[in-house]
Amino acid sequence: MWEMLLSVVIVTLVGLATVPVVAGDPPKTYGKLCIANIKIDGTALQMYAADFDDRLPPDRAWMDALVPYVPNRARFHCPKISEAGGVGSYGYAFNSDASSKRLLDLEFQTPLIFDSNVLGKNAVASPRLLPNTPRHEKGNVVGYADGSVGLVSKP
């Protein structure tokens, strides 16, 4: 019990430390906020796996499964999609190939959560379906199995 509480506190502090102030120039901060969101969601995936015999959640309920590990449900929403009026839109998808798999069986650079044109809750897609036009200034945000997050420009 204490381990889970400590993990939630750590994720919250990491989130607070990585979220820039949105007041100045919002369009340029969307990418940073999205990176922070996907980093927190990726950490939540690792915490979930630690609690469930190293297994990732089922793809059709991945957001629901991560709720206990994510300090703020806004972390499931891409800020650029929300700002564009996407009420009820999320903007992130979970890699359908990773559904219920053991985290340690995946390659380190396996995409798990990423910017997606599939906007619904618990969205599932192939990482090959990143938005054609990068959502953020420097690319689309992708969270990997090793916990890292990167920007990917689609060719």
C-alpha cells in the first residue's frame, strides 16, 4: 500500500516539475505538455504492470486501468486537441500489439502510447498511424516501453 502511495506521489511531483507555465505562448507549450502527459501515462503503465505480474492492461480499457496511477485525468488528453475544441476527445492511443503483453518481453523502443488521430477514450491503434501532419511543432509524441518519450516526425 505504501509503495503505491509513494509511486503516486513521485508521479505527481515529476508531472509538476515537467509542466511548463501555459500563460505565455500556449501553442509552443502544447508539445511540452503532451510530452509530460505521455511520460506520466507511461510511468502509470509501468506501475500497472508491476502490480499485475508484469502485464500491460488490455487495449480496449487501458485508460480505465491507469486511473488509479494517474494523478489527474487531464493527463489522458492532448492539450492541442482539447484547445482545438475537441470536447470529449483525448488524442492518445495505446499500441494494440502491446495489449496484455508482458512489459519485459517487449523491445525497449516499442511504442506504447502516442499521438493519434483516433481521439476517443481508450483509443487503440498501430503506432504506424501517427498523424500525417505532426501535431506539435517538432513532431508527434511517442512513449516507449522503456519509459522514454520522444518526438517523431513522420516522413
